[in-house]
Amino acid sequence: MTTFSQTMGRAFEYRRAAKEKRWDKMSKVFPKLAKSITMAAKAGGVDPEMNSALRTAISNAKAENMPKDNIEKAVKRASGKDAAAFSEINYEGKGPHGSLIFVETATDNTNRTVANLKMTFNKNGGEIVQTGSLEFLFARKAVIQFKKEPAMDIDEIELDLIDHGLEELSVNDETIYIQGEFTAFGTLTSAVEKLGVAGFKANLERIPTSPVELSEQQIKEVEALIDKLEDDEDVQAVFTNIA
């Protein structure tokens, strides 16, 4: 069993996860989850049983305790006549102290999005760089996490998932983290579903291939930029190369 923080710079992600628990979920996270649900439903249909992407998006929302009514409204929005057509566009940038930032967005107005992101980077000690400049410095991985229950046998779970694309498994703060190649996202997610795990989160993440270490004060400055980026309604996820 491999610890992510030893090889993939997961220490920063653990700190972020702890911080997320203190965020105002309704104002910050729920709109992003709702957008993911709507996009998945519009692309693959409104029936979760027939649409694995929608099923995963709903599972992520439930893991964040998003109300059932909100989830249902997000699904229905996909079939509405006024449903916005979102484009998924990535942006890359440099932050304070040599940090690298990868931003994933879902937007119905690219001019608005890029203008807002440029302003946020510039005001917080960073800058947007040419697309493709940083992508090779991140490995795209399937990452699934769920709460560790007392009855769970970690070794058994690891053995069950190896045949479905599992690369690494770790436990941090009573949360189980599972990682695999991004191409194994569907099979890994289905395998976790079959384990009967309730309320798991599954996402495609970008893990730094050569994470850098910064001081706590430097990390706070980078986090200030990340927080501002995540406040943007068009931003779905932000990744950095901090260890």
C-alpha cells in the first residue's frame, strides 16, 4: 500500500481537503456540483442507470450532502429549453514562489472566463501562460475517496480493485484514497460501487509529476490565489504542483 504524499505530492491535497470542510458548501461547492450534474445529464441523458457520468456526478453531490431537491433540479435543467451550452476549457498559469496552477473550467462565455482568470492571477502574484505549457508536468489520474468504516478490510479492498485499474491506495484522516490511470476511471468507479460504498467522491485529477516544497507562509500565498480562482463560478477545479 503506497502513500500518495510520498510520491505524488498529496500532502498539499490533504491540507486542502481539511480546509474544504470549513468552506461554505452551499455558496461555493453546490453550484459547481450542480453544473457537473447538468452537463453530465445533457451529454448522456437524465437516467443515472444509463449514464455513468451522471451517476458519478450525483454520487459526488451526495458525498457533499447536497440536498436531494438541488440534485433533481440540476438534472431537470439539462432538458430545459434554456439550458446553457457549456464548454470545458483548461487554463494554465504560474503563481507565487514558482508554483504552477492548472485550472479546469466549464463556461458558457469564454471571453468572460479568461478575462476574470487573468485578473485573478495578476492581482495575486501570478500570470496565465500559453495553453499546453504546463500540462506535461501533471499526470491525469482517476481519484476516488470515501470514508473508512470500521468494518472495512483495507487489504481486501486493495485486492478487489487491483484488477480494475488500481495503482495506489492510502488512508489519511479516516479517508480512503484510491488512485488509478485516468483511462481506468469508469472501471474503478464501477468497482467501488459494487463494493457497496456509500457517498464516495470520484474525479479525474491532475497530480504533479515533480512536486515542489514551499514554506507554510509561501503556501498560504499560493492558497490565497487558489481560493480566489475557486470563487469564480466558471472554475470547476484547480490543481497545483505543491508537495
